[in-house]
Amino acid sequence: MNEFSRKEIIDILKDDSQNEWLFSQANDLRKKYVGDEVHLRGLIEFSNICKSNCKYCGLRCENKKVERYRLSKEKIIFLAQNAVELGYKTIVLQSGEDTYFTKYILCEIINEIKNLDVALTLSIGERSFEDYKAFREAGADRYLIRIETTDKNLYTQMHPYMDFDNRIRCLKDLKNLGYEVGTGCLVGLPGQTIESLADDILFFKEIDADMIGIGPFISHPDTPLKDSENGNFTLALKVMALTRILLKNVNIPATTAMETLNPNGRIIALQSGANVVMPNVTEQEYRPKYEIYPDKVCMNEAPSHCRKCIEAKIKSIGRYVSEAYGFRY
């Protein structure tokens, strides 16, 4: 049984007695639809400057304790070249919502990275249709913009000055422009319900998302949610497993946040439906400054060490690193 009603999803999320079956089912479907290969995406965090003020994020504009940085175009290209030399087939450019990076600057960067013969994912937040169109025409293949929660009231609480409907508009524009579209949710946000998590999963299916990133909420000491309890690792894993079961052949990362809560979090996720890992290829001097949440793993490791480490872990569970670009179809 690979299709569930909303009520069945809610019941599974509430009932931990079925966890072993759930994770096994998700792993079997992962093997059937996307195989044993694991896609590695090289992550470049090129700016921690952000105009947004999301209550859960350490990069929020009102956090004055962050040492802000912005990499030059030349540095971004250099890091991408290094990632290609390490064997990455996809580069992920991620930043805060930094308005310095105009459509024109980003298109130049996209063009140069695409000349390296890689797939390119952008994760840079809300932009206009015209910007998204220009990025696509410049060569960008994928775009990641997490909904975080489909509960409109909760979304409004967590995202001051932002508009839920505009977030949906972004996802629709990206889909219409032919991107592989990534989204996802935070599990364990204060005020979140099991019912809204079920709605998140159904939303991923409704929009036919190509990539879904699911991670537990981790409270940051310099945000309004500093005293909130962290999300539950097992619940986040269950949301991820159900997403695999319902969407079959999508790409699902084993997120770093899972490993922050559990030392073996990414490997457990890979055995519960995930098929992607996104090692950080940003230089070590910048990594601690890109602190969306505290205690991220691999903060002080060189990109080459990260690559070898995760590849060894993948091999230890009988899987292998893909040499393909990792598109959904």
C-alpha cells in the first residue's frame, strides 16, 4: 500500500509502533524507484546577508551578532571549480536573500559554472518571475525554495513581512519555467501540528515537487525562538519516509540538521528513503558564519575531507556515489 489518505498519514505520524515498517517500506521504494546510488551535491554558501527576518533562522536580518560575509563572483567560481575537481556533478549555490546579487550578476555566475559541465541548483529565496526566467535561460537547472510549513497562520507567524501566497507564486513560477523544483518543511516548529505536517506531505505531492528537503527545527540562541524545544528526529524521519512513499521517484536529501540531532542522522535517513547528500564545499573560514541553526556538523573540515568521509559512510551501508547529474527523470 503506497497511497495514504490524510487521516492515514496523521495516524502513522502519531503512532510510533509502525516506525520500523514505515522506514523499511520507504527504503524499499527508494531502491525500486531511484536505486542504490546516492547523489552528492556540492554546496556553496556564498552570502549570509539576508533581508528577511524569519524567526527560526540565525541569519535573520535583525540578528546583529552574525559576522556577515559575501563572496565575490571570482571566489564563487573558484569554489565551484574545486568542487568539480572533487567529483561533484551538481553545484548548489545557496545564500540569504541578498539583494546585492542582481539578476545580471547571478546570470554571469550561472553561465560560468555551467561551463564546468555540472547541473546547477539555486537556493536564493524569493525573486520575480523575470529573475527566475533569466536564471533558467542562463542555465540553472534546479531551484530550491522550502515552504517550511503549509499552515498559512503558522507561516505568517514565523515569517514577518513575508507573504505565504507569494511563496506559492514562486513555486508555481519555477515549475512553469521548467526548473526541477525543490521545496520542503521544518518539523517541530513551535505551534506546528501533526495535521499540518500531513498537509505538508500532501502539498509536496500536489505540486509534484522534484526535490524535498525535510529537517527538524533546531532552535538558535540569537532568535525569538531561542527557548523553544528542538524538533524530534524520529518525527522528521517519518515525514521524510512518508514523502518517499507518496512521491516515489523524487530526490530527497539526508539533511545535515538530522545529523545535528543524531550522530548517525544522515546514514539513518539514507536507510529510510533518502538518496541525496549535500556536503559543504565552502571554505572553512566562512562555514561558521552561515549559521542558520547552531552546532552544524562538519564545520571545520576541508571540502576534500568531507567528500571522502561521506563517501566512506555511503559505502558502509552498501550504497555507492552516483556519477550522474542526478535529475529526477
